[in-house]
Amino acid sequence: MKKQFAIIGLGRFGSSVCRELHHMGHEVLAIDKNEKKVDALSDVATHTLVADVTDETALQRIGIRNFEHVIVGIGEDIQASILATLHLKDFDVPKVWVKAQNNYHHKVLEKIGADRIFHPEHDMGYRIAEFLTSEKVLDY
Ligand code: ATP
């Protein structure tokens, strides 16, 4: 079934989530404050928008509250990630999935109601270690 997602922050993480969802046939609204990042995804995203998501009124104008699932891929600017998450939960977006930069960031995200929190590098390291030690990897 075709689903709708909004992705905020089109770094390596956000853009690869966007490409993959598009590849799977879903609709994706891709948002970043950097026009170049937005333009780079214009061929894969269903809609693109240049916006600063720390601005609550900008999020309101976008109609973000109509999305059921929003992914926040802002990394380095922890304050922006936290503010965006706060606004999204204030707008009652049911599923807000957020990339965390460190454990303190994680704790704050948890407190303000992020529904799922990722640490991509850590998670991938864990999965690769699991894969390397699984029985499926016999020799390489
Ligand atoms: P990655 O590892 O996924 O490349 P990163 O951890 O280095 O990302 P950043 O590059 O800091 O994270 O952020 C990802 C994207 O989020 C950037 O393209 C940046 O322009 C965007 N971004 C940061 N702040 C905002 C904001 N307030 N509004 C919208 N987009 C933002």
C-alpha cells in the first residue's frame, strides 16, 4: 500500500531514506533549509520544500499536521532537531522518528515524545557485527 512520508533534513541519512521510500513506491515530501539539498532530491521526492523547520508557522503552512509519519534527519544542529520534534509533537503528528546525535540528544528526544530514535552509525555497526558473526557468513 502506498504511504505518505515527510522527511526533514536531507543529509546522507535523510536523503537515503527519501530515495529508498521513493524506490518502494511511496510518496515523500522532502524538506530542508538548504536549497541545494532540496534540488538534489527533486527527481526522487514527490514534493520538495525549502523551509526552516524551527519556525513553527512555516511547519503550519506546509500542513505538516496532515502527515502521519515524519522523519527528522537533522544531525549536527541538535537544537533545530529538538525544536522540530517539539513542534511536530505539538501538532499531534502520530509518528515522529528522529535521528539522534548522541545520548544526551536521545534523552531529550525521548522526553519530548519522539516515537522512535535512531543512531545510524551505531545501529549500522551493531548490525554489521551481528551479520559478520552470523552463520550466514561462512567465508569471505
Ligand atoms: P548526515 O550524517 O545525514 O549527512 P548530519 O548528521 O551531518 O547528516 P546535518 O548535515 O547537520 O546532519 O543535517 C542534515 C540536514 O538538515 C542538512 O541538509 C541541513 O541543511 C538540514 N537542516 C539543519 N537544520 C535545519 C532546519 N532548521 N530546517 C531545515 N533543515 C535543516
